[in-house]
Amino acid sequence: MIRLKHNQARGLLILALIWLAGAVSDRIWLNIDNSVPAWDQADYLNGSLNYWQALQQIQWFSREWWTDFWHLSSKIPPGIYTVAAIVQQIFGRGIEQATLIHLIFSAILLTSVYGLGVQLFNREIGLWAAALCQLFPSLYRYRLEFVLDYPLTAVVTLSFLCLTLWTFSASLIAPVKSRLSPSKQWLWAAAFGISFGLAILVKQTALFFLFVPVLWVGIATLYRRQWQRLLQLIASLLLSVVIFYPWYRTNWLTVLTSGKRATIDSAIAEGDPPLNTLAAWTYYWEILPYQVSWLLLLVPIIGILLYWKRKEKYHTSLAWLAIFWLGAYFLCSLNINKDERYVLPYLPVVGLFLAYGLTSWRGRWGNRVRWGSVTLAVLLMFLNLFPLGGIGQSMTQVLSPKAEHYALVGSRLPHAEVIEEIIQQAPYLRSTLGVLPSTPQINQHNFNYYGALRDFQVYGRQVGTRSQQIAQDARSLDWFLTKTGDQGSVPAAQAEMVQTIERSPDFKIHKSWALPDGSTLNLYRDRTPEVEVTSVQTPLANVKLLQVTVPQQIQPGIPAPVTYQWIGSWDELQSGLVLLDWDQDTNLKSQWIHDHAVGMGNLHSVVQTHQGTFQVIERMAMLPPANLPTGTYTLKATYLNRNTGETYPIAVPLVTVNIEPNAEPVAAPELDLLTQLRILAATLPQGPTALEWVFEEIARINQYDPTQDYLMQTQQALTYRLQQESQNLEWAYTLALSRVLKQQVKEAIAALEKVTQLDAQNPYAYAYLAFVHLYNWHGAPAAAALKNARTLNSNIPEIQVLSSVAALLQGNLIDAWHYFTTWQNT
């Protein structure tokens, strides 16, 4: 590249050509690659499809729709998911379509790096830095994978450019450029606020890279007493809060509670060095040569060492870049969980340093060194991306080691075939597939992704991770996937789970596939599925219960098998809740309920071609209460339309069952999820002693229903029932729990207020209500509820903690400290 004497338009043209060269290379690689996404990549792709599905029915002015939209991703910010959803809405769904967003973010990244180069140095350095960003191994690798870190790199670099332009617009750091008018200063401050807010919506770690520069200029502004500039900075930060606030306001608790798993637990599992070791602080320095290649690292450094004194006018610019890089390096190293992609956002700044070093070469060797280095870097990139072998492989191991990311050009793995097989066998159902191995190629996330591509008809979930839950896991799903050979990253209980499925007489191998590594993938199916759906010819408007199969005698307090056989039109079945009462018609009213959606809510709602009449067989278990009187019980059924609220009685055959304490036990399937939820909710009056078990069990059953539709079924059924029987405390607790789990704040508060009326002498009822108020950042109503709780029992530590938080939210520091010290002394 000759010394630049061209104008800005020519610089932008060259920049566009740099972008185009990278884009063509990326699309060629993606077009020939037949690999499947690994864990994180598939998980992020799933997120993009969830948002794609939500965008099919946008309700711009519905607060409930927006709340549900923000809840779609409760741990990971939705910025990239939303952009990818829009792109896939235009170009179709799939990996190649989703990764089209990287063309957009590459343009943002290269333009931002070029802008930084022009602002801090000159156009020549800006263009060289943009070229290097296309050639760094870590950057071109993650341009090819659907992860958040490459888009984050682009948006962080854009934010840093805006901050730099604002900072230098008034010569705050040094007189690099002429002073801008106040209106333009405000403009760049707003640009920084918007870009920073968007960066936080891409990934929380954006703060690691921008915190120190923002702090630096903030201190410099205060030191120089530039109050208008300080106001601009504060306003820009407030603007960023406006942008990211809705999602974080909705999901703040999940973000905080998931932090430990995402950092400490992951670091321990991956063997990352602890912070009290030198390795934790040199980790990213040691991998820098692999991230940028030895070639592009050493040649510029040599140039800087040889020609340092010729560019002393750029010392301030280099210092500003060093503030960004060193601050980001420190904060990223402070994060115990280490991975090379976590520091991608500082590589463009590294690129500016190295571009400065490349342009430092002078004399007749200057152009040769620059062009020779970049040409060789281009060759190394292709050798690292395409398996050409030969002497090229030896070259990459020396000049660009640990950067291989070959396209898989062989046969495709059978993920799509597995999903298709399940759909063919259960075309009317939404199925959950238990994926027992967990390798980069075979894991729950990528099978879930291929199921989502088929209109979300199959979900992949990892089960069998805890020994005490294996029996329940095996009884709760109809489909399991195992493989021979390497099982990947799995817990110790996984081997026991595999043996349970392989040896169980309830399961059979449905189909097998040979994998490229010589192992075999086996798809198991339950011989007697929980739900079966068949098309029948009999026209029928309302839902009818054809048959009920139940033992003649069952014990109270013991799960009992029951089979229901329903018939009706597809629309009525798919949108129907059946409210089932097993009653004893005596003077002493006794009963148990067995409410659920037809087919347990697994009738696939996306399918639009199902017309006519269908028969649904449900094989389930029900739980008569342990204190149920001996006697004969009969079944009554009511239909509740989930969409319209319409109800009507269901015609049922005459069926009775005898409750007998001495009856012979009968083997039963796993209890339905609604019954399990009611059992869990019944323990809530016990307070913290029950909560750990409750949420552990909720995490388990959520795996069986990936959409958590059982919570909505519970809400609809119990809302109706409480209108008929408003004093039922167990139902009130269950309804409240279901609303809390769905993060429906206002509805949860209303449900818990009902609980406090029915369980007025239980301090934990008021504590639950206070907690939801605190979740909603409402200190005063939380304090009122906690006052009632302390009146009933002032010695409960958890109530003292909540009281301290409630006082703090109201600005009452004295009371907050009082409750905090009381908790410590409890």
C-alpha cells in the first residue's frame, strides 16, 4: 500500500474493498461447510429463532407483548437475537442466513477502526488497521460462527470511536484535532450514549472495555472543571440507560443469579486458573500471538523498535489506546472465566497499535515489508480455514499456530434426519428429545436448534444429570438419544442414565445412524408413549371423553395410573383445558382434581393443516390425597377453551374408582406436571426449608416442557377454579407460584395478596409478597408486608434481610442498617 495522498472518498473505497474481500471469503467458507453448531453457537441460534417467532405477531402498543418479548431471553441480552431474527425474516431461517448479520457488523467494525485511525493518526494507519482486523485469526474465526463476541467487538469499537470523537472534540486529552462547536459535541455525546447502550444490549461484558476510558475522561473533566462537558457525559450515559433499561429492568434478578454459573462454575469446570495465581493475569497475554498470529505481531513490533522516534507526535494517541487496552485487559483478567473470544473487542485497538508499527517501517523496505506481511497473512488465513494440507500446514504451525478452523466438507451429521424421524412418528405432537451425550457435534443445543427450524416441533434437552432424578427423567420423556464412544462433557450420572434407557423394557431403539468418528447414534422411543394422536372419520363439534381406564381400587396418597381417551375437532382439542373432578357424593365433600390441557398441551399449535376430528389418548398418573376418605369416587369433566374462556360440560362414560387404604399398589407413570406443581406449591407455607427443594424440582420438570406451557395451564385452570372455590389455600399458593415462575409481576402480587388473606397467620406468606414487590423495585409496599411478617415472627433471618432491602430502596439507611445487623445476630 503506497503512502496515502488520496482523499477521503478514495479511503472509503479501499475500505469497502477490504470489507468485500472478507465477505466473499466468509461466504465461500460457510457455503462449503457442513458442520453443525456447537454448544454456545447452537444456543445463540436458538435464541435468534425464538425472537424470530415472536416477531411474527408484533404488537407495538401492547405492554404485555413487550414484557413477553424481553422475557424470551432472561439471561443473555436480546440485541443480536433481534437483529438476527430480522435478517432471517428477510432471507429465511438457517445458519448461513443468521450469520449474514456478520456482514453488517464487519462493516461497522471496519468503519469504526478506520475512523479511529483517521482521528488518532491518519488514513493510512486507519486502512492498515482495518485490513489487519480482517486477517487476525481470532476475528476471522468468529466471523464464521454465530456467537455474540464478534458483533460485540464491532459495537464496542463503534462506541469507543464515538467516545474518542467526543473526547477530542474539545481537546480534553490533547489538541489532536480542532475544537468542535458545542452542538457537535452534544451530537457525539449522544452518539456515544446510543452506541454504548446498544453494546450493553449485545453483551454485559461491553462494560469491561469501556469502563476505564469513560472513567478516565470523567475524572479529566472534573479535574479541568469543564461542567458543560461533564453534563454531556452524564447525559450520554443516561441515554444509554434508556436504551438498555427495559430488558435489564425485566430480567435483573435472573442476570444476577445466573452470573455465578456463567463465571465461577464454568471456570471451575474448564480448569481456568484462579485469580491468586500469575497464570490468571498472564493468560490473555500468552494467547495474544495466537489471536493475531506471530507474523502480524512481530513485524509491527520490530518496526516500532526501529523507527520509534520518527512518530513522537502520536504519543498522545497511543496513550489513549493504551488506556482502553490496559483497562480492558485488567477487567477481563479479573473475570475468573477465561476464553479467547471474551477479549475480541480489544483486538481492533491492538490492530491500531500494529498498524502504527507497520507504517513505522521506512526506506525502500517499508512497502515490501507491509505488503509482504499482509500477503503472507492472507495466505495463512486461507490455510487455516481450508484443509489444503502439505507444506502450508507446517507454515501455519510456525507463523499462525492454533488458528485452524477448517470447513467440514464431508457428509452432514444426521441432526435433521433425527428431527424428521421424530416428526414423522408423532406428526401432531410437540416432542421433547432427551439428548444424553454432550459433544461439540452431538448435544442438546444443536438438536434443539434443528427442531426449532422445523417450526419448533421438537425440543432437545439434557436430562439424566443427577442420580436422584434418573428414574423420573426416564419416565417423563418418550424420546432419548444416545451414542457409543466419546460422551463428551457430561456429569457422572450420565452413564447410569444411558444404562437405564438401554436396559429398560419400556424403550426400544427406533433408528440408528453411523457417525463420521465411527460411533453410532441411537434414537430410543418409549413403547407406550404418554400421548398418541390419530385422525378419525367421526365428525364431532364438542370434545367428548370416550373412555377412562383406571384400576378398580387405589390407595390414597399413592400415584395411580389412568388413561383418558378424548375425541373432538382439532381446534377444540388443541385449545382445550379439561377440568377433571373425582368426587365422592356424600355429605362429606371429598375430591381431587386432575386438570390439564388435552394432550398435556403438546398438540403442535403451529401446524395449520389439521382439519377434521382427532382422537387423543393420554396415559398418565393422578394423585388422590393421602387424607382422602374411603369410598367410591366418580369423574366429572368440564371443557375450558384456553383462547376464549368458554366452558361446557364434557360427556363422560360412567366410571368409578374405590379409594381403599389396603388396595394393592399399581405401577403408574410419572405424575403430570400440573399435579407435580401443586405438590410443590403445597410446601411453600414452610418457608425457606422448602424453597431449595421446590426450585430444584422446578428446574427438573422445566426440562420436560421446554415452553413451560404447564404453568399457563395451571394459571388458566386455577383462575377458573378459584372463582368457584375462592377459599382453597393450596390452589392459591399454586397460582401464585405459577405466576412468579412466569415472572408476571402484577399478577403474582395479586395472587400473593390473596394468599396473605387466606394464610394470614403465616409470616412467610407476607415475605413472598414482599419479595415480589422488591423484585419490582417497590420498597414501600414491600415494607408494609414485611411489617406484618415481623409482627408474626421477628426471628426469621430471611425476613430481616428483606426488611433491610426494603428500607434501602426507600432511602432509609438507618432502618436498613438496623435490619441488617439484626440479621447478622440472628
